[in-house]
Amino acid sequence: MILGLRKRLLVWLLVPLIVLALVGSWIEYLWADEAASRADQQLARLLTPLADSVLPVGSQEDGVDTSLLLIMAPPVEEFLRQGAGATGFSVWDLSGRVRLGDEWIRTGVPRTTEPEFHSIEYNQVLYRVALQRGRTAAGELVVAVADGSDPSQHWGRQVLWRVLVPHLILIACAAWAIHLGVRLAFRPLEALTRAVERRSPRDLHPIDEAHSPLEVRPLVRSLNHLFTLVEAQADAQRRFIADAAHQLRTPLAGLQAQVEAWAMAPHTPGSDGHVCLTEEQITKLRDAARRTSKLAHQLLSLSQLDQRGKDAASAQPVQLKALCDQALEDFLDAAAAKDIDLGLDVRPVEVRGHEWLLRELLLNLVDNALKYAPPGSSVTLRCARDTEGCAILEVEDDGPGIAETERGKVIQRFYRMTDVTLATQGQVQGSGLGLAIAHEIARLHDADLTLARGPRGRGLRVTVRFAVPAEGPDGLLLRSAANAIS
């Protein structure tokens, strides 16, 4: 990219410079051509006075005097005097014989009487010659004047050395200066590139913006923001791995201890090589295996949430009422086992999101409610629209609830309440991940998860309010008693 930018800068700087040099050469050519035209006209104005200055002497042969007398007219005399050594004139007859003036000023005899212009080199000097055929006092002659003092007449032959070569040298010097300037200007960017390349994957400290060019500082600021996000994600992954290992250690250690104890039982004195397990032991083993499996499932869900992030492009319409109906079917047996009235208060409401994530959210909320609700209580699932037209999803129970001081903590990962009421009721606390997973899923759907007391001042009501207004007709109220269904 650096080489690409460097080449682009060189092209954008050198191409206009070359174009300007060519335009300048063309303009100078036009100016020189105009100056040469003016000089030709000045020479042409001297031809008539020069022709008038030629007079015959003696007898005539074939209409032309054998001897010519030159009485120089004042304009021609002034021209020759001012340009002494660089000017000249000549008069020759129609046969091409020079009668007066300089012998070297001679060309072909003109066929017309119009002025003609030629360039003649003599003694390494380029002369501009104007000549005209016409009638004089001595007969029809050809008169010519030459001027070698006007530098504009040399331009046509020396244009390569006087214009193009200097311009090319100037372009070459400018190209070298521009290349050096671009190279020096890109040194901070190259140093920044090398600094980033030398970094290890664990070196995510911010780049010093003060040592970066002003034009690159937005990029450096974005890189620093990216480093911050990557470092935060890496820290979260490290914490997750540590917390997951800590959480799995306890149930797995209990299972291992129990299984090893049973494995050693057949080798104890007095045993016949068989192990007899009571129903209570088998139930404890089953419950421990279920807790371990559930914990592993929650850890996997949490890991997927951390890695997935928000993907709005794959969001699909989701019917909250269908999710609530499915959750009711999934938890009817668990509710009946605790004599809990599990019911629905739902209306058809549609939101955009990920169905499997919203199902996981609802399952965690219902599982929490059933876990902590006492026997004989009720748990209600709701979905509807609020007064502002936004979709809401609620799970309400008649359990012990959560103190207001604890509500901000229970959505943190692996946080467990130390509630005396739960301990006295003999409740088994969970892994501290259910509400954390629900809160993370709500955040990914731009929804707010809030905890509050139930409508009768007891229990817990968890509300998930989606930011986008919901669409859909009114639904129906469905209430069922788990005991009656079972």
C-alpha cells in the first residue's frame, strides 16, 4: 500500500509538471513564431526603399543598365548602420548575377513579385533574408536584405536545446526532489508499519498518536480502538475459561468421588462383589449428572454468544407466541413435579432476531423461575405489546424474588446469591449463568432486560423489552394448570 501511494503521488505530481513543460514550450514557440513574423515584416518594409535606391549608370542593354549606382535610402542606411556586422543587402539581376551588395546573399530568382523569406547560414550565423522581384529605375531586378541580429529566427532550429532540453532537465530534477520528498514524508508511515509488524499477538498496547502524521492519526486511533476491543475479548475469554474450569471442577469432583466410592465398595470386607444402591443415591447421581450437563450446555451457549456477536444480516422474523407455547410444553412435567401452576398470557407478536437465541433466553428464564418458585406457586409466561407498541416478553413467578440491591449483580456471570430464604427452603443454587445468558441474548437483540417485583409485591418479574415496535394482531389469553393437565 505504501508503494502504491508513493507511485500515485509521483504520477500525480510529475504528470502535471510534464504537461506544463510541454504547454510552456508550445507557448514559447508561438511567441517566437509571432516575433519572427514581425521581424519578417520589418525586413519586407525595407525592400521598397532599397529598390528605389538603385539607379542606372551609362547605356542599357536589353533593358538593364550595365552599371548600377546605389544611393542608399535613409531607412536602409539606418538598418545597415545599426546592425553593422550582422546585416547585409544584395541586388541581382534575373540571371542570378549579383550586381550590388554581398555575394553570399543570393537565392533562386522569385517567380512572382510577392516578397519571399529565406534563412541562410553564413559564417556560422543564421540570417533571415527577405527578397522581392520588381521594377527599379535600372530595370527589373531582385533586391534582398538580410538580418542576423534577431535571436527569434534561431528558435526554430535550436528549439531542442534552448527549450526542451532545459525543461527535461528541470523535470528530472523535480522528479528527484519529489521522489525524495515523498520518501521522507512516508517515513513515519513506514515506521508505523514496522512497529505494527513487530508486535506479538499478545502485545496490544495503544500506538502513540503523537509520533504519527496528522493524516494517519484517524487510522491510528481506529487501530488503538481495535486493539482495545481485541484485548477486552481476550481477557473475557481468559476469564471465561478460568470460570468454566472452576465451575466444572465441583460437580465433576463430586461425581468422581461418588463413583469411586461405589467402585471400591465391592472390595470391602464382607461384600460379595456387588454394589447395592438405594433410590436416593441413584437420584442424587442423576441430579448431579443433570446439573453437570446443564452447566456444560450453559457454558457452551455463553461461549457461542461471545464469539457470535450481533449479526443483523441473518436476523429473521420470530413469533414470540410460538416460543412461549413451546416452552410451556417443555416445562410442563417439571412444573407438575413441583406442583407449580405454569400458564400463558400471550398474544401474537413478531420481532426480528435469531430464533434459537430467543428460545435459549426464554428457556433460561423459565428454568430459573421453576427452580426458585416454591411448591403451590405459579409461573406465567407473557408476550404482548406495551403502550408504545414495542414487543415485550415476560416471565413472572411467586418465588422469593431478588432483593433490589442484588438485581444488578445477578446478571453477571457465575454470580450466586447468598440468600437466607433459599438456604432455609433447601433450594439448590444454580451455576449463576441463566440470567447472564438471558441478559447477553437480550443485548444482542437491542432489547432491555429488567428485573422487578411481581404485581402482588412478591416474586420476580423478568421483562425483555425490544426496541423495535412489534407488529401483529391481538392474541388470546391462555391459562392452564399443570396439575390438571398432568
